[in-house]
Amino acid sequence: MTWLLPEQLAALAELQEACRRWGAEVVMIGATAYRAWFNDPGRYTEDVDVAVAVEIEEFLDLVEALAALGWRQEPRREHRWQTPAGARVDLLPAGCRLRAAGRIEWPQSGMVMNLIGFEHVFA
């Protein structure tokens, strides 16, 4: 049995197909990943958090691919996306260089997010 909603499953399938073009790994993280391992109905999240093994330059290409599918990126939160079916997906680029730096600085907002430990995520 899955705890993911149909629109979340569809979003993950679309994302995986888009990332296949670059040969980029896609890894579920956050509360959704937690729920994959532990039956904890009290732990609820409205979004799916995903790390993609791409550098920021490749991520910009992925942004274009997702926009072509009708995904909308929130202007002030570059990591947050809404699919046409209504799924909310948080995407973090986490390529080798970004993981080595231990952080990502988003190009439009300048917001910095920590990527410490993401080598383990992709191991």
C-alpha cells in the first residue's frame, strides 16, 4: 500500500522521465522518504521532497523541461514546484560539485540551502 497520492506518484514518474535525459539520479528525501521506511501515520507532509544529482547549470535545463510539462515554479522559492495535477514537489539540485561544496545558492533568490550529508543520500 502506498501513502502517496495519485498526483504525487504521477509527478515522481514525470520527474524521473525528465531526469533520465541527463542520466541523473533522483532520490526521495524528507518526510516522504521517512514514510517509505517507517509506518508512522502521524508524520504527514503535503509535499514530496526530492534531490536530483545535477549541477545548477543542468538544473536550469530541467526547469525548462518541467515547465514544458506544465509544472510551475514558485518565484520566491525556487525549489518549490506545483504540477498541473496539484502535487507540490520540492526539488534540490545536488550534483557532485554542489555536494562537495555542501551547499546550494539559488541563482534568482540568493537563498542558501545546506547539502551536508547528501553524499550519503546518493551512496
